[in-house]
Amino acid sequence: MQMPIMDGYEAARKMRQAGTTVPIVAFTANVMKQDILRCVEAGCTTHLTKPFRKSSLFECLRRQLGEGRATDTPDDPVHVITSKLHGEPEVLPLLRKFVEGLSHRVERLMQAAVSSDFVLMSQEGHALVGSAGIFGYESLARLGSALEGAAQAGNAGACRDIVTTMSEITPALRAGLNADSDSQKSGGLP
């Protein structure tokens, strides 16, 4: 919650004032009840205490975004995010093209985050709200909305965090496509 220029509390308040309804997760080392309450009062949906494990982050995101499924093995957690259009074979080629293009889009956003190109991040965030929503990836659409809001607020740290999260969930989106392909190959049987 402590960031340069604008702290996380102020960023969360501004995002809520701007009408953002996506979940906001506070990443903080502060674990006292009053610190957590301050996060909630600022508009955060929940918190994740630092340091945290990658699996805890993905589980938190999955809970907040309410989609996909996760399976964990002790050595190698495998996360899967499926589209709301999961299982519709006629849509699979379009989903595949969208997800394959996402890697390039996230690379551009990473570069924009490094150079604080708020205009590009705002435009791309806005575009992701629509395109990810159309393709049934609500979590990605919410991240797009959060990126648009953070970029419009000029919050470089939040933009970097959101783009990093996009980068980290891209493999889970690909895994969801593989689950779709496997389901088709087996005639829809699990």
C-alpha cells in the first residue's frame, strides 16, 4: 500500500470514486486489524499479506475474480482460467487467436509501464474490457478496467502491478484453451 507519488489507499479511493467496481487487492506487510480495516475503508476488496507465495496470489485472484479452476500439486501448481464460452467448439479458434495475441499485447503493456505511457495503457486497458468481456474472460476484463483507471490516475506502480498480473495469468488462460482442446478431442468427456 506504500508506493511513491500516490499510496495504495489513495489509489483505491480514486478508483472507487471513478466508478471502478473490479476487486482491489491490497498487498501489504501491515497485518494489524486497524491496517486491514484502513484498506477496506479505502475501497480494497481484500488484502494479501507480504511476503506471499505465488500460489496464494493466484488463489486470491481466483476467489476475487470468480472464474476458472485451480489444481495444486506440491511441486508445481497448475492454474487454469477458462472462458465463460468454455466448451463451445465453434468459438475455440477465436478464443485461441485472442489468447495467442495477448502475449504480444502484454509485452507492449510492459514496455508502456516501464516508460509510464499512461495514454497507451489507458487505451489498451479500455480495449481489454471489451474484448476480454466478449470472449468470456471476466477476470482479464476486470484487470483491463483496473489498468485503465490506474493509467488515468497516473499511478505507475499500480499499472506495473496490473500488467505483471496480466503477464502471470496468461499461462493460465493458455491452459484453459488446452483444457477446451482436450475436451473436444475426448468428445466432451472429462
